[in-house]
Amino acid sequence: MKVNKANEQELRELLEKKIELEEEPRIRKDQVEGKKSQDEVARIDSWLNRIRAKPAWVLDHAKVRARTGIFLFFFLVLASYALMFLTFEPYEIGIKAHFASLGIILATALSIDGLLVGFYSKKWVLFSLTGVALLCLLVAHVQLGIVRGQLFRTLGTASESFYQTTSKLLTFALPLLALGVELAAGLTLFRVIEWLYSPEVRAHRRREKEMRNMIACDMEINMRRNRPKVVAAEFAIRLRQAAKKRLSGEMKWAIALPIIILIVILLSLAAGRAFGEELEKNTVILTDLTKSVSPDGCAQNAKAIEACLNAAGPGEKITVLAITDRSFAKPVILLRGRTGEKPGYFKERLKDERQTLANAWRDTAKRLKPSYQNSDVIGAIAIAQILLDDGTVEKKRLLIFSDMRHVTEALDLESPQELNPKEFLARIEKLGAIPSLKNVDVYALAVLTDNKSPSYWLALKAFWKGFFGKAGASLKKYSVTREVN
């Protein structure tokens, strides 16, 4: 359905109404929560005014002082622990001294804090303890200063009189110092707890939380009230973008459709002209008819060749040669044929031609027996080179069904128990018996391992790989199986 401006405005109004109805309950919920937070803030402000509480910025400053107080408390505990540990050290009681020192210090600080909490309303207790701590620390400091003065006076000439005089001062100064440090630690702990957990601090924290909640509710209400207009505007933008895309697509199709039709027509003409045409192939198949192959193996090779004929492509030239003891001098061609270049619309012509080749091959294969004594594999490959030497053919294949054990007077690959591939390749090169098989794909199949060790089979494979490499061919497969692919 095409949407004009009138329809677009009507749809926008309906959409806004729908969103408003959906958001109404949520807006009311946010209003109730905001009102609760507002009432709670008013209640807290009233309580703070009634107790004449300090303003929030003063409490923020108190937080900083509380953090500093925590650091000072631990520092004073550490100092008092050092003094206490020095007292226990001469008695050599080990780890017990550490626990005793730390326990006494913490217990004293907590006791002072408890005392101050009990007399929280009586400020004179707090002032008295603070004054006592200050006085003890000042007196201890003065006594220690006197000891330092005595030390400088007797520098370099210290005597027993110095230690006797200063020991009395230290005996008086150290208790005062311990008392002052313990009182300071207790007072600091009391102040930290007071700053962190006073009712005023908790009230201000609660007020900040309710203020944040009230602001969040207000923002949520405004967002939900504006949401219908926002969604309607987005809907209108998407409608216009869709209309623009549709118009652009119609224009593109108006231009592209004639071009596509023209391309389809041209492709149809080209396909009709080239229908059935594939790359021309020339395939030569070598099958071993020597006594190194058993009768059962010969029959299996024949079935594998029949499978190759049934898979022949259009316009493929196929020649089947026998590997005999004189493959090059007296080549034995078992089958020659070719499939047509046009297979037919449903490949019915190609199927008939394949069937004809397969029938002819079955008639020939019935008379085949492995009867030759030696195996002239290289001679058969040389004949294959002549048959494959056709510059007009795009794809060339050489399929060899044999154990690949070449045996002639010039070269015997079967008799040695172990082969040296490099040595035999050098002899073949010296004889000039390596053919030219450039751009030929070679498949060595049914390369059986009868009566031979694995090392011999691998060495024979290495020899033929080097042989076909020097011939310029590509050894696609070298296997004991008979499947081409």
C-alpha cells in the first residue's frame, strides 16, 4: 500500500496514542516514587534543621578528616606496638611478645573509645583525656630532648655517668610516651567512628540517595512523555526512507531489466553455441599383461578401465595399450575410440557412446591374460608420448595399471631387494630413455606390494616420481588402489 501525506499523519497520530497509553502506567509509577523521595528529603531536612546539624559541606570535610584519622590510628598503633615490643624483647618469649603487644594496644584503644562513648554527652571527659594525652606527650618529648642534649654534650667522651643520668630520664619519659600514644590512638578511633557513623552523616547520605532517586524519576517521566513523539518521528523517517528506496529501486530495475534481458539472451546464444563443448581430452591407458600381475589382478584392472570408459567426457580420445616385454618395438593397442563433442541435451548421446566403448572393451578384456615374461613399462610410456603428442588437445592424461616394475635387458627394477632411485635415474638419463610428457597428468594405479618390502615400494615410488618429473609430467597419484579420483 502506498502511503501519502494524509495516511502518514493518521498513522503517526495512531502510533502516538498507542505509545501514550502504554507509557501512562509507567509514568504514574515514576511519579509515585518521585513523590516518596521528595517527602523523604523534606523529612530529613526538617530533622536536620531541628537538631541544628552541620551543613553537608562540613560533613564532606569531616569525611576527609576521617580518612586521615584512619591513617593516624594505624600509625599510632604501630608506634605503640614498637614501644611495647621493646619491653618484651629482653624476655625472649618469641611470637608471644608480638601477640601480647598488639592485643594490649588494641584493647587499650577500644577501652578508651568505649569510655568516650559512655560519656558522649559529657564533653569534659573528651577534653580531659585529650589534655592528658597532650601533656604526657609534651613532657615525654621534653625529657627525650634533654637526653639528646646530654648526648651532644658527651659526644665522643661518653661515660657511665651519662647512662646513669639519662636512664632515669628515660624511665620517666617512656611511660608518659606510652600513655600519650595510647590515649591518642583511642581518641583517634573515637573520632573516626563518630565521623563515619554519626546520625548526621547517615541522614545526609540518605538525603543524597533520595535526591538522586527523585532526579532519576523526573528524567524517566520526561523521557516517557516525549517517547510518543520520538517514536512517531522515527516512524515517519523510516516511511520516507522506505519510499525513497522503493523509488530508487524502481528506477534501478527500469534501467537494469533491459540490460539483464539482453545479457540473458546473449548468454543463451553463447550457451547454445557452446553447449556440450568441454575441454578436449586425450587419455592413454596402459594395462600390464606380464606375469608379474596375477590373473585376478588383470581382471580387476580390466574392470577399472571399464569404469574409466563409463566416465569419459564429451570429445575425449581414449587409447588402451598393453604393457608387454616389447611394448615399444611391438606396441599392442587393445582399444581406440572417441566420444562425440556434443553429448546431447540430456547427455543421451554421451551415454550411448560410453556404452559402446565399454561393450567393446569387455569383448577385448575376455581374451586378455598375463602371459609376457618381462615388463617394458618405459617403452609403453614412450608409445603413450607419441599418442598424446597432439598440440590441439587441452587436457592429457596417462593412466597406468601396473606394479611399475620395469624389467628389460637394459634396466631391471624388479630383481634388486633394495633400490637406489638416484642411481637408476642416472642410468635412464644416460640411455636417453626419458620421454617428453609436458602438461600430462599421470596416474600410477594398482602399484601392488607383492613379495616386496615397504622400503622397496617407497624407493620405487621415488624413482617414478623423479622419472615423470624429468619428463615434465605431473604425477597426480601413485597408489595401490585402482580409483582415479
